[in-house]
Amino acid sequence: MIDHLGINCTDLAVSAAFYDRVLGALGHTRLMDFEVALGYGRDKPDFWIGAQPDSGPASGPNREIHIAFEAASAAEVQAFFDAAVSLGAEVLHAPRHWPEYHDSYYGAFVRDPDGNNVEAVCHTVAPG
């Protein structure tokens, strides 16, 4: 059901040092390293930490989380997106390929009613 989860951190460098060590003790490593986000896991990044934005829904005492739900196909990603939009969800990213993650990463992102970044992702959709 859950593909990956992400949280925001007030100090990304301090949090990175913490998660490098504690997740390393569990056999997880840092697998992806972007300027503002880091992904941890064994085979793929299942847990992400990111720099907390200075403003917007992700800032403040109730910072947004990011959660991605597994989808079995591009059609399921589209159905998730259509359902969210029909309920008035803010569109963050319409369904598309995300080659910066990997070649067959296909996902859509919306905000839930509390401002959280919610995604549906399929890892098996060939580009083109």
C-alpha cells in the first residue's frame, strides 16, 4: 500500500547525520541525494527527509508530510488523480514520468484537505 514516506526537517544537515547513523544501524543507506531531499532504503528510497520550506503549507507547526501510495498501473495513477481533483484537491503535479527518480517512475501528486503532499506512483510504466 505505502510506497514511500517523506518528512520535512528544520535542519537537513543535522537530520541527515541522525538518519545516516540510525537507519544505517538497521541496514538502510542513503540511496538518493538531492540538494533539498535525501532518500533512504535498502533497494529503493522508502523514507525521505527534506528541507523545510520557509513558507507555504509545508512550513509552520503542522508541516506537511509526503506519502506515496503504490499503484499497479498508469491507469490507477490517473484514477487516483481524477478522484482527488474531483474532490477539489490542489494539483501539485499531473500524472507523468519522473526520469530523475528512474526510467519507469510514473506518478501524480496532489494536496490532501490538510495540505499534505499525497502521491500515487507506479514503478513499471515504460516511458514514451
